Amino acid sequence: MKEFKGFRADRLRKAMKENGATIKDIKKEMEKNFNISHILDSHIENVVAGKDIPLNGDIFVICKVVNVSADYLLGLSDEMY
């Protein structure tokens, strides 16, 4: 098993590009899943840029939207799915 080194924003950006997902797609799904009417674009932008670390629930939604495994985004696996 690989050593956990933290959330991999570079992998998120790659998956977003490959799957045509946008920050707006992630925001919409977060608002739907968490029943929250307002999630700041800046939080999601910062996660994508690698400036913020997503919460556990955020990772679940991000994986769903960009269609990759959490292990991939956390650097625990090189397999996207």
C-alpha cells in the first residue's frame, strides 16, 4: 500500500478534464447531496487549485462527479477507477 501524502489536486484537475466536469458541476452536486443552498465557488476553486483540502464529504461528491476513486484522489492508488 502506498503512503498517504495528501489530497492530489493535480489528479482532480486531470479527472475533471477527462470527464468534462466543471466546478459548477461539483458545486451543484454538493448542494444537492448536503441539502445546502449555498456553497462558495471559492472553496471548490481552491480545492481544485490545491489551496484547500476537501472535507471527507466533499471527496465523496467529487469522486461521484468526476468518476474516479477516492484512493486515486488521495494518492493511495494510481488506478483512477
